[in-house]
Amino acid sequence: MKRKNVFVAFVFFVVQNKKSNNMNEPVKLKRAYGRRVFGRRMGRPMHKGRVDVIDTILPVRKIPKEVLTEDKSLSVADMFGELVTTLHFEIGFGNGEHLLYIMTENPTHHFIGAEPYLNGMSAFLKSLPSPTPENVRVHMDDALMVLNSLPDASVDFLYILNPDPWPKSRHHKRRIVNEANLKVYARVLKDGGTMVQTTDVDELAEWMLTKTINCPHFEWCAEKPEDWKTAPNGWMATRYENKGKEAGRSQTYLIYKRKST
Ligand SMILES: C[S@@+](CC[C@H](N)C(=O)[O-])C[C@H]1O[C@@H](n2cnc3c(N)ncnc32)[C@H](O)[C@@H]1O
């Protein structure tokens, strides 16, 4: 199918689904923390085991604040203390199920995960095998702080899975896929690198796709509707994704390649 027809089919699919699929409930904004994080930072009080990993594993696996200079100078090899051939970056990993899965599948690769939500961070750290893998670093704040610190063309895979939908029009500027951020994603991705975006909110899918294909650095990989309607081979659905499916929402998988410069 021609690229333009694929896009038209996608928009048609979104419109068809609008009647049956309610958008996610708006995330309640109690307070805007930091510069670019608008969601919640903490949830329910955690069990001792979940607090312990924040006290013990986080300090040794977090990216030190001093190197987050946002001037593209953060050396990935220095950060991991070894040569890095393939780097995966997950923005907003939630409880980290997907991040843990890709770590398990690719033990020789390196991984950075950013998640400002304390309970999510602790769930991920608690799920890590012991001894704690050397090939992962985390950041409990805005992902852009790390991305802006990374050099050009340093990331092979970038994942933005089920980002907060911010359904109200006046909150759309909070969406993590936007024109300004796409330039950052394009800068840090290597030529031919992969960006994966997923959502079960049709309006957000349309938004992310439109913004991304209008960014000259990305090429959408879909050739037929099945490519965005069905999970890629070897896909691991998070609890969040499964809950959406149980509620009758359909997941959209948008995969792009970073064009060569
Ligand atoms: C709806 S949840 C999805 C979690 C996970 N990706 C999944 O699919 O299960 C969106 C996540 O993005 C995180 N988030 C929001 N703004 C962020 C930012 N600026 N940098 C990194 N993560 C962010 C939130 O804390 C939240 O955990």
C-alpha cells in the first residue's frame, strides 16, 4: 500500500474507532513538578522492600545529576564504564516491565530508563535480578534532562510506550511527542535507529503519527494496517497495555526509522 494511502487508512481507522473507544480519563494534575514533568511523582506508600531498593540500588544505578548538563557532552561509554555498541532508551517506563524484558532479551546491550514516578522506579528496581545488572542506568525525573545531555547519534532504540494522553486541548502542549521533542529524539538517534510509540488512545495515536511524519528526520515503517494494529514480533505487552485491551481499547504500534542525514 502506498504511504499516503496507509496514512488515509489510519485516519479512517481512528475515526471509526472514536465512537466505541473512550479516551483515557484525564490524569489528575495535583501539582506540576520540575520543568517538564506534569504527572504524579508518588503514589501509595510502599512496602519496605520497595523502599529498600530506592535506598540501595537507585544510588548506584542512577545517572548522577552533575553529568546531566544538557549540553550533549554525556559520554555513554564513561557512564557505563565500558564500550557501548547498542543503546536502548525508554521514556516513562512505568513499572519497567518492558525495560526488564528487553534487557533480558539483549544481555549484551545497554539500557537507560527514565521514570519520574517513585513507585514505578521502585517496582522496576525491585524486579531486577541480583546482582544488579551493570548495563542499565535510570533517571527518576524528566527524560529530556538525559536526552539533552547525550551526544548526537548515540541511541539505537527509543521507546515511548503509552505516554500520558493529556486529552484536554489546553494540555496538549504537555504531550511528550511534540515538535520540539521530536527534534531531540532525532538528534540522539543514530541513522537507521528505531523509535517505537504506542498508545490505546486513538486521538493521541493520530497526534503522534501526524507530528512524527511531519518531522523530516523520521520515516514511518508501516506498509499495511496490520503493521500498526498488531504488536510487532517478540512484543511484550505491559500491564498498562493489557488493561487497555481488557477494557476494549485497541493498541496502536507506531514504528519509525531515523532517516540518514
Ligand atoms: C501512562 S504511563 C505508561 C507507563 C509505561 N510506559 C507502560 O506502557 O506501562 C506514562 C508514564 O510516563 C511517565 N512520564 C511522564 N512524563 C515524563 C517525562 N517527562 N519523562 C519521563 N517519563 C515521564 C509517567 O510518570 C508515567 O509513568
